[in-house]
Amino acid sequence: MFSRRQLLTVATTAPLIGAPALLKAQSWFAGYPFALGVTSGDPAADGFVIWTKLAPKPFEPHGGMPMVPLPVKWEVASDDRFKTIMASGEAIARPELGHSVHVEVAGLQPDRPYWYRFSLGSDQSSRGRARTLPLASASPAALKFGVAGCQNYEDGLFTAFRHLAREDDLNFVYHYGDFIYEYKQRGPDYDKDGLPEDQIRHHIGQDCFDVADYRLRYAQYLSDYDLQAARAKHTWFSTFDDHEVENNWTGDHNWKDVPPEIFRLRRQAGLQVWYEYMPVRAAMLPHDGIITNMYREARFGDLLSIDFLDTRSFRSAQPCDDGFKPWCPGIDDSKAQVISAEEESWLVRNMTRGQTKWNCLAQQVMMMSLDRRRYADEKAKIYNIDSWAGYSAPRNRLLGKMRGLDNVVVLTGDEHQNFAGLLDNGDKTVAVEFVSTSISSGGNGSDRRTGSDVMLKNNPELKFINDQRGYLVCEVTPDAWTTRARVVDQVSTPGGAISTRASMTVPRGQPSLQIS
């Protein structure tokens, strides 16, 4: 498996290696090669992706790895003690992809858990748990999954991920994006009295611009064992939002007016490293700075169809120069788009084919067009331009396609708050939207931000708002969809306690909300 030249190269960087046989007998790294953990993702009825990354020294260049491809053994078992091996093999960890490993496992049984692990020499990874989907022809009685994202390392601890790891019987976790934050905060945070205070934690390195910068940032995040625990316990559907590249980017545009041909270099670096660290299939390797088929579907029998969207790569530049602003003519641009024409056609076909009891749109930015005024004396309606509210034509077109379906639930992130509300197409409610709060972004938070009462009054479609950190747990049956907002009381120090802030139910066939 190694050429003579590769062996000589490795020998100069890891002198313990004298022959290939020694790989089987001893650890020859200066550190544990599986320091960034394991995870699984993109499940199908017959398998899933299993992931790891070789990084014995995660914060050093190339993770402390020699610059040669290395063979990594993997096993998938039907039991957590690995008595019955169902699949095994060897994958090559290549330096071009940061020695990440993506194994697409197939040939397994539907709708059941499996366990997996990796090994290199005498080193063995931690054990991960994965789960396959049911067959498309199955009729599951229930489905339970988590929704999480927005995890700024500097804003707080990842305590919520430890609690998410302890949620039993989750079929998968949907991560809506902002896995990392690409910038390094300069200056202090401020407490509730406006006084300066230190950040909870600090990013290593500078703002992210090239592959080395992004790799270092992901390595720092995945050195957090709370995040590692949630990734090892559950199978993930991963998507990206803006901070995986740069705040509020869309298409070839960024808010700093960098020329598109230059920004595309940064986007390519960010998306390459996102691919390296996520449990996704080889088809999602970026080409020419774009992951062309980022959007994809998962079927949970005849119970649920989930369409995972890409709301960044093909979106038009934000009108009104981005931000939270009053109306401007660009909001009504008939040629603007949030998703590509091909993605929109694909999504409409999936929603309207009528093969499942529920349709879910798993995406990144809020679809409700809320009035963002927080003070009673403000006159003009305020829009969040970096959301569907800034793109009225594609928003109205998509909501129109939902009319009459009465089984659509939209899952969203980005806002660093919990929201729940109704989506209407003029005179008729067509869907329900749940917006998941952040894991840590925004710090401890509180039950409600200043101005939440004004927002509730100005937006009758908005039924719930909360400003604590946490995640969502969705439980779906043929008759009802229930979403629980799980929140932690603080993220500034260890030991944050988890609780259910609200339980929100959508009856099938009636796009409405019952909240307790």
C-alpha cells in the first residue's frame, strides 16, 4: 500500500516506522490520531457515511500528519461490543483532504442502529453509533430527531451538545449550519449593564481566509468533547449557512465588496474544509467553489420526506445592503432568488408528489416575513434582509406552491432564538415554521429579549419566541408533529441544566400551532 518513496517520507517524520508490518503493531504518532472523534451522516435505508480525521496534533500544520496517504481500517457492527461485524474495509486518508476519511457504508438492514470504529496501527478510535433509515415502502409509527446549529466557540460552552448526546432514540440530527464562526472577535464582550467583560473562550488563529485557517478553526471546535459526544452518538444530516465561509455571504457576493473572483477563492477554501469535517458523501465535494448538489432529500418511509436546502450558494445579493432595515425596492425584485431555479423545481416536485404524510423543508434562514421593530415608537416596518423576507418574489412563489398541501413544516436556524409561527400565502395559512435557537451563539440569553412583546404584537403569525440556548427535538407521527424547545439555563460556565421551554404541536392536515 506504500511505495518505497512514501515509506521513506514517513520514516523521516515518524522514525518509529521501519516497515509496513509495524503499522499493525505499534502507535507511531506523537499523539492520538483520532483526537477529533468520529461521526456518521447522510443515512439511507441500507447504510450511511462514517467519518473520522487523522490529527495527532490538531493545532499544528496538517494536524501533525506526514504528507502521505495512509490506510485506515474501519468496522461496522450490529452490537456495541463489536461481536458481530457486518461490514469492514480500508479507506485511504489523503493529505489533499486533510487526512479526513469518508466511508460510504452500504448493504445494511433498514431502520436499525449500528456501531462503528476506525483503527490505524495499534490506535483505535472511539466508538460511534449510526442508524439507517426505513425503506421508502415502510409505514413507521413515529420518528424522533434533533435540530441544532449556530455554535460560536467564543460566545459560550457547548453544554447543549452534551445534553443532545443524551437524548434517547433520536433517528438523526439535522444541523442547519454555522458549525464554526470564521472571525476572531476583537475587543471585549459586554454584560447586561453594558460593562466590558472577557469572552467565554477565544478562537485560536486569525480570521479564516485559506484552507489552513479553516482547518485550524474546525480542529478547535471538534476538540470540544461535548460536540464530539453528540457527533458520535447520533447520525447527522449536515448543511452549511454563512459562517462556514463568511458572515452573510450569498453566491459570489460578500458584504466587504471583495471582487467576486477573489471571494470565490475564500468560498472554495471554506467549503472544502466543511466537506473535510462533515459526514457527507463524495458527491458533495466542492467543484469550482460550489457544492452543486448540496440540496438533497431523505425519506422516512411514508411518514416524512425531508428536503435539505442550500440557501447560500445561488442566492442573489442582499438588497438594501444587508442588515435589519426598512423596505427598499430591491426586496420586490422579481428576478431575485434564494435557491436556484433547479433547486426550486426539485423542491416543488418533492412537496407535491403526495407520497408521505408530512413534508419538511430543512433550511437555514427564516421564512416568516416578520416586522422586526422592537420599540413601540418605531414607525417603519423593519425587515431582516438576510432571510426570505428580503426576497418577496421567490418567497411568495414558494408559499404559493405549498397552498393546499396542509402538511408542510419548515425548520430553520440562524436567528439565535427560538421562534414558532405560521406561514401564509395571502389569505391562507400554508405551513408552520420552527426556528431553532443556537447552541452557544449569543451567550447565556434570557427567556425573552427586550422588544419581544412588541414583535409578538406586530406579528400575529408569530406564536412563540424565546432567547435561551439549546436545540429542538421533533417527534412526528401520522397524526401530529410535536416540537419541543430544549434550553439550557446558561452557557458561560460548565453544568448548564436542560429543560423544555415549550412543547408545540401541529395537527396533520391543519397548519396551526398548539403550544404548552
